[in-house]
Amino acid sequence: MNAQVQRAVAKLGGGPLQEDSIERYIAPLFSRVLSNKFSYLANHSLGRPLDAMAGDIAEATALWYSKLGDAWDPWLEEQQAFRTRIARLIGAARADCIIPKTSAGQGLRTVLNALHGKPRVITTRGEFDSIDVILKQYAALDRIELRWVEPDTQGDFSIGSLIDAVNDGADLVVVSQVMFMTGQIIQGLDTLAEVCHQRGTRLLVDSYHAVGVIPVDVVQLGADYMIGGSYKYLRGGPGACFLYIAPKVLEDGLRPLDTGWFANANTFAYQRPESPVLKSGGDAFLESTPPVLTWYQARSGQEFALAMGVDRLRAYSLKQLVALRGYLADAGVDTVTGGDEDHGAFLTIRLADAMEFPARLEREGIICDARGEWLRLCPDCLTREEELRRAAAALGKMLHVKI
């Protein structure tokens, strides 16, 4: 683990996180991104990188310059380190169950392509756009039979509706652990997994808005598959994603259609049997020559989350969200969702013209985003209380609410 990160976290001591100690010990790890003068409340989108990230990528490229083809030995060591860190973050029992992917959508396609026949798939209307369009395209090409679970009038989804759909028959359920538009945490996924397994159905959980935000235990959850990545709360940028396949699913004989020469039992032997001989476990799902820089790019953010502890980060996040919600209420904005145990790391405000507000707030030096009718505001541990107050006041004025 990065020694500078370890020292900084050690200086925090035990107990709850405090703004003054974060400012003193943790903020220096992010000096490059914190030199920007705007207030960044889009941490649910692209997470802020550590200074160490640039050095990690430089390490990968230095190996290329100095070792050329022999760089593959340390590069593949870093691949294994990436898989091990993700396994720790999601509570997976084995690192080989983590298959590096360049997107969560690639992980979904790997699962769909490994299923036989024309699988019956259940999903919700709240999945991220990439997952949504992939499933719709598979259905349009008659590769899957697709059924939808609809939200209630508040935009929330019920675990009971998903269970009812499974009881009607399905091969695969695709559902987010935390919904990307509203931040709703889907409670009871372990119960859904039980029902799925009783009915011979597999469960795929999209954990993109959960890993690094709430404690994730994929074994306790009972998920057969999990997809996610480092773009957001793990501060690893685009391309550093993963697919988890449960050991039991691998032992039951799931075989990949999406594969490549890095899955060969002896990758560098250049043997070409008529029937491919693949590695065991999740290694059989490795594909062609991988993009090695993403593992280095994701390293510092993953190490930071592990060093800080997701429980500790979650407690501080809830404290910030409660404070922001209070400042918004003071500004006359009371139609706010989030900041509780039923939601992830951001607040949402439902507005008919939500998509217009990010550009208006940016002109005030406040960066956030919107998805559909939901304006999303997400501080991280680097966000100062003064920034929360300023964002709430600015939004209140824009909504023509007397402060």
C-alpha cells in the first residue's frame, strides 16, 4: 500500500472523521485536484484522484520504456493486485473470482453471452443507461426475453416486486444495489438472492454506486455476479472495472464465450489445440491483451478506500449529507431525498427542469449534475462545510426561495 497514504491515515487516529484533521492530513494527498477553485459536488460521477495516481501511471509507463516486452511480468503482478484489492472491497473469498473489465457493461455482456438459449431476464427501469441500452439491444436482437419492474410514484423500487417477477420465472435478474438516479439502496437483496436460487435463477448486482460508499459483502449478499468499477467513489477513473463471478457459479460449469488468449491454460506457450484449454476458475474469463494502465490508474484510490475504511467514510458521508440537507432546508429547499441509511452517497432534488441546473450552478463555481428529473449533489470527505453552505444558498436563490 502507498506509504504516504498509510502515514496520513495513521495520523488521523481512531474515532469519527473530523474536517480539521482531514484538512491537515488527508487534503495534502489531493493537492493537485484541490488547487481547483470550484466546489465539487459531483463525486458520485467522476471521483477526485489522489496526487499519487499520476506517479502510479508513470510507474507503468517507465516499465514499458525500460523493460519493453519484459514489462509484462510486473504488469501482470499489478493485475493480480487490482483483483485482490477489489476482492477485499466487496468481500469476495477469492481474487480469481474478480475479472478485470473496461466497463461494467462489458461485465454484463460477458454474463449474457455465457448463458444458454434465450434467457429470460428481469431488470428495473432504474438501471444505468449503459445497462439499460445493452439489455434493450439484446432483446431487440431476440437474444433475451426482457421483463421490467416499474418504480412507484416516488421513483423507488420494491424488493417485493422483484421477487414477484422471479416467481413468474426467470433465468437472470439484473438490479443495482444503489440506484444511480435517486440513490435508493435496494434493501433485501440477500432475500432476493434466496428466492432466485430456490427458483433456479441467477442474480447480477450492479454495485457501481455501492462499492466505496456502503460496506459490500458479496458473499452475504448471495449475488451470483457483481459488476462495478473505480470511476466514482474509488477514485480510479474510467476503464478500471470488474466482473465478479461467485465460486459456486464457476464450479457449476459456467463457460465463457467472451474469452481470449490470456485465458489459455498456458498463455505464453502458443499452443493451439482444436478445443481450447482454458485456465481454471475466473481466469477462464480473461480475454485478449488487456489495457494495463487502468490497473495502475485505479491503485491509489482503491488503497485509499481500504486504508480509510468504508464504514468510516460512510459515517462521515452521512454526517455531511445531513448537514447539506439542513442547509438546503434553511434555504427553503425541502424536497430533498437522501442523507439516511436507505440512500447512497448523494442527495437528490426532484425538479421538472433538473437538467438545466448544473450549468447554472457551475457559473457560481459549484459542480454537480442531473439525471432526468433528479438533481444530484454529492460531497466527499474533502468537501468543507463552507462549500455545503454556499451550494445550498446558491440553489435556494435559483429556485426563487427566500433565504
